[in-house]
Amino acid sequence: MSARSMGIKEAVSDLAPHDHACLLFSNPRRWHDFVIGFLLKGVARRERCLYITALHGPDLMCRMLAEANPELKTALASKQLLVVHFSQAYTPQGVFEPEETLLNLARTLNKALQLGYRGLRVTGEMHWASYRPPGYTRLAEYEAMLNPFFEEQPCLAVCQYDRALFAPNLLEEITGLHHWLIEA
């Protein structure tokens, strides 16, 4: 599979349920603009939004999002927007297990639907893989497993990869496992 490219503005406006995108970034301002726009679009579409953080703790990320936009502050207060640490999403037992991570994603989606949301919008900082927790070598396998899941579910995700943290050959492999490539 080869990812199709799109710009930040196009990604914010056009990404929809069933999409699996890779954000490759090296510019913090452009990363920030994308994240804020992506989450605001989900809030407006009445989707539950999940932000998985690795660079900052959840409390700090919540403050950053709330300060960036009043609508995100409201979404955080109402729990339409959730922020969790990567260990809760990817390594809850201390080991990255793609199958378990996918099951947890399905549970999160089902909970969102039960609460009346139109779907689930996820974005995760993939920095955690550069920390090399047990099982991190299965990252590409996990990215490939996501595509069939997204094709069947009212869910979309953007996986955030900082170019400075990953080898170019790994980034090339990873981007090829996504429907879309967004460069910032």
C-alpha cells in the first residue's frame, strides 16, 4: 500500500471516518496547527476525540489544548475530548501487544457509540516507540492491523511521527502502512 499525500488544511477538512493517516512532522508550529484543527473538526462533528500523549503528561497536554481553544476546553470538561498517556493506550501491561491495543481501541469506540457520539477520532504521539518499550518492534505490524479495522468502523486516526526520532527507512515503511500521509 502506498499512502496518498495531503496538506494540513486538506487533512483537517477532508479526513473522515475509515481514514488512517500518518502525520510526519519536524515543525512544531505546523504540528500544533494540525492537532488543534483535527480535534476541533472532531468536536464539531460530534465525534469522541482521543489524544494519546507521549511527549507531555496528560495534565499538561489538557492545559495546552484548553489554552489553545475555548471549544477544546469545553470538550475536555464534557469528556468529549479525552487525553491519555501512551502507557494506558499502548503498553498497559508494560509490553506493547498489537492485538490487545486494537481490542482496547475497539472498546473505546464502542463506549463512544454507546454515549451517542457519531464515532471516534484518535490521534497519538508515536514518540513512545522511540523509547523502545518491550514489544515496540511490532509497531509496523500494528499499523498494518489498523487498516481493516478502520475500513469497518466509524473511526479515524492520525499517527504522529516526529522525523527527528525515527530512522528514515522505518518512517518509509510506516508511512506506507497508512491511507494518507500528512507532512508538517
